[in-house]
Amino acid sequence: MTSSFILPDRPFFLIRHGETEANVAQRICGGGVDTRLTELGRSQAKHVAEAVHSLTPRPTRIIHSDMSRSRETATIINTKLNLPMHGDNALREHMFGEWEGEVWQTVLARVDAGDKPNGGECRVEFAARVQANLTRVLNDHPDDLLMIVAHGGTFHAIMRIYGMEANDWIQNCHLHHFEPANGNSAAKATSPMPWFISSYDVENGVLVKKPASICPNTAGTLRTPKKSQPPQSKP
């Protein structure tokens, strides 16, 4: 691993869980409170499962946050892959402490400011936890191409590890691929993010790979991040 990568420079897939009841209610549901998938959330996972066979290369193992929303999403997707999979408590969503259950709009400015809730984590602490545990997971499985099923906050934490903010919110069950830039020195010189991040849309039953909206071109030019606003569904 080169120091510019911070995370181990190996490819991996990352997907957020399907829509949850808390997402619909626009309420904070972090790593301290669980919430069930909605029927739409299950349908989203099934939609990915039906197309995941078209991935090239295909993942060889699934690691998921041990929260039920991630576990159920992973289980549904794995009906078509039949891969070894297991949960990891350390991959839980941002711990929001006393803010758990609050309406997102009421505390969004404090979240963006990096305030720390009582009994929870600030954004810097959460990013450090994500960095430590993604590093551990990737290093523990050096011969696997992992699909990691986690949370929206996981994506934002990865961006913050590299000193950036995501350009976009992470939609439920939207699969992403992180690919090291490797020897692309021009890419590394123009951005602190040494990854090409792609997302996949399901089109006619096939996963179509596109530049990720959270960090388009990713290892190169970046757009100005969008202003903070409540997304369609939060963690």
C-alpha cells in the first residue's frame, strides 16, 4: 500500500442498504438504533440481485454491517451470488447518540459542522473508525474481491478520509466500485482521491457502470460539492 491511498490499494465494491422505515420518516437512525427495510427497500435489493450476475469481475465474498438493514440487503443480493458472507459490528453507521431518532432537518447543520452528540461520534471520529475498519477488512481478505454492504455514512466518511466532501447523497442500494488509480500519476496529481469510483445502474436487467456522482472522474477533477440538504433518504 502506498501512503497516498490511506486505505489499502485494492479494488472493492461498496453498497448502501435498501430503503428503511427511518429513511421514509426522514429520521436519524445511525449505528445505535436499528430500523427495518421497507418493501421498497427489499425490492431495491432484489433488483440488484437479479442483475449482479453481470458484474465483471465478480465479488468473491460479502462483508456487511451487522445492522439488520445491511444484513437483510446483503442476504437478498447474495441469493444470486451464493458467496460466503458475514457481519461486522465495526462497520455500523455513524453513532449519533442522543440525536438518534431526531428529524434530519433539525440537526443537519450540527452534523455538517462536525458537532459531537452526547453518547455518539463526531464526523472526524466516525471517519477514523471507517478508515481503521475498512483497512482491517481489506487486509484480512487479501485474496478476495469484497462486496461490502454498509451505510450511506460510510461513503461520506471515505471522502472525508481524503479531505473532501461528497458531491452527492448516496441513494439506497446503489452499488459502487472503488478501483485504485495505480500508476496514473496525472490522476494522483490533480486530486487527493487516488481512486476511480464507479456506480452501477440497473438497465434492462444488466448493471451498467458509470462515473460515480459522489466524486465524478474521482482520481481526477472534482466538482464543487452540493450544498447540504436532506436527501431522499438518510442513514
